[in-house]
Amino acid sequence: MIKNKKLTLPALLGGKPEFSTPIPITLPTIPPVGLFRKRYEQILKSRMITNSKYVHEFEQKVSKYIGVKHVVANSSCTSGLMLIMKGLGLRGEVILPSFTFHATAHAVVWNNLKPVFVDCDLETYTIDPAAVEKAITPATSAIIGVHIFGNPCPVNDLQKIASKNSLRLIYDAAHGFGTKFHGKNVGGFGDAESFSLSPTKLLTAGEGGIVATNNDEIAGKIRIGRNYGDSGDYDPAFSGLSARMNEFNALLGIESLNMLEKNVVRRNKMVKLYIKLLSKLPGIGFQNILEGNRSSYKDFSVLIDEKTFGLSRDVLYRALLAENIVVKKYFDPPVHKISAFSAIRKDGENMFPNTMKISQNSLSLPLYSHIEEKIVIKICKAVSRIHDNCQEIKRRKNI
């Protein structure tokens, strides 16, 4: 019996897609609605729907989980970063990685500060301490580290640099809830850390953010900063934001926190399965999580070596979309290349070689806390089939 060749071809070459309906790159893992119904009704009946009972409870529980003195719930990770910089009274330049989500830089600009971009480490994708040191000038006031995809920054190295140069140290921990550095939960490092609670994150409140800090003064400023800078006397100490969290978001956050450890363990298990299966193929690299650290794996990214794999990242991207597998090119372009920052862009295509290599060759695959093993296996099967047909794909000029 002759095997139907079309069944072995990738969808890009006319074969049957691996999935009949799209597999999303991420989905929020939501607690059962039964856990919320009565308390949601109580919130509505109380008429206290913003920054009240459940927001305070959420802050206390997150504080205990992280092991940090203060947690301030707010509207987003970005507003948290904006308020941290405002509260610290920063001036001049702020050093940050170019390989990050552009919101990191937006928060800098909104504070009338100049973003100074630096390269990342090729193995971990996080900010390169050596590049940070080289970028320091008399105008530098702070460093922002980013826990990329949940992989923690080199916290000790950055703290040494900040202390040596009397600089403030902030962390964009949007991806970082559930991440550990040397066995310690991310959240209590530097002057303050800002987390995201959006639907793509492990700890989700639907929308929202958390600022974590051990600094009493910073915490106090952020608490009033999220309420226009008004402490309650209708005489704002400074210009703040409307960045409060509502009770419904906080309640979802509380129940999401109860699932957090189980979800982090589950994601790490699925990543191990991905790596086990994809390691059998040539030309696929993985983000390095240093010994003693734990990634939350907000995203799982692979690095494609075109010469060894046989196809470029961009062709693989199109081929997987054809299989109904939603993948993303994070972060392409990197922040120093986006239009919003063209005015401060430096000349030269050789700037930040590690950032450019990762940005132009990495691909994030579907990962969420409740993803099934059979889905991961089928995704890896699709990647393998695409690789096996790489020569034929390259011959098709219209692909």
C-alpha cells in the first residue's frame, strides 16, 4: 500500500494542517467561576468596587508569597514602572535593555527621562551587566533590568553596579511572577519591581499590576501616586495617575495566586517536554536558565539557526501558522529599532549584536499552564515535519 504523501507534507506545501483549529500562543488559566460568584455579588451589593477589601487582601497575600515588605496593586505593570520612576525622582538617563517589550521604554519616556538602550546576554536573553557598565555616564540615574520570558536578571551583578555608581535599580518583572533567583522569589530586588497581571501572565487579575518593594518611602509614594498623587486631602503632593485596581480584578488575582505554584511547575514540565522533543532536531537553541534559578516561563522561545535547521525563523513562522499553530516573534523589532524611538536611535546596524540575533531568529511557541501534553507533542511533530521538508520548501519561490 502506498502511503498518501500529502499526509506527510507540511501544510505550507499543501499537506493537512496539524490542527483543525488554531492553537493559541497563550491562554489564561482561570479558576472555576464557582469560586467567585458569591463574592462578586457581595462586591456589587457593597458598592465598594475599587481599591477596597479584596485589593487589600490581594496585596497582603502577594506580599507574603514574595517575601517583601510592601505590595501596591495598580492598573498595570507600565503604570507601576511610571510611578516607581516618579516616586524615585529620577533625572537624566535610564539604562535598559533593547530586548524587551516596548512598554519598558514608554514608562521611561513618560517620566521625561532619556532611555539608553544596551545589549543583552546571548544565552539568557537578559540585560548584559558589562554593557550596562559601559553605558553609565554622569547623567545616568537608574538601571532597569527585565526578567525576560520569566528568566531572572543577573540580580547580584546589577546590584553591585548600581551600588558602586549610586544608581537606582528597578526591575520590569512583567513576566516574572513565580520566577526565582538563587532560590528566592523575584519581587524584593533593587529599589522596586513591577509585575503585570494581564491575561497572558501566570498570575492574572484580568488586567492590573503590582509594585513590590522593601522601601517604605517608595511604597508610600506609589500608594498615593495611583490615586492622582492625592493622599486623601484633595491636595496632591505630585502629579500622579488614575491607576487603582478594582475589586473584581483583585478577587481574580487572589484565586489565581492560589494556583500559582502548581501552574509554574506545570509550565516547567511542558517546557522540558518541548526541549526533549525539539532537541532531536538540528539548529534549534533554547534560552539558558542558570543553575539555581527558576523561570516562570511566561513564554517559551526557541532560537533558529537557519544554516543548521535548513529554514529561516521567518519561514518556520509562516509554516507553523499554516499548521494552525499561533507563534510570535518576540521582540522583533527590538525597542531601539521601533518608530517611537527613532529620534534617539544610533547609527550602525552592528549595534547590540546579541539583541539583533535573538530578535531576528527567535520564535515563541504556544505555552499556557493548562496546555495538554498531546498538544505539545503535536506541535513538535509539526516542527519536525517542516524541517524534514525544508529543501522542498526552499525550492518554492512563492513561499
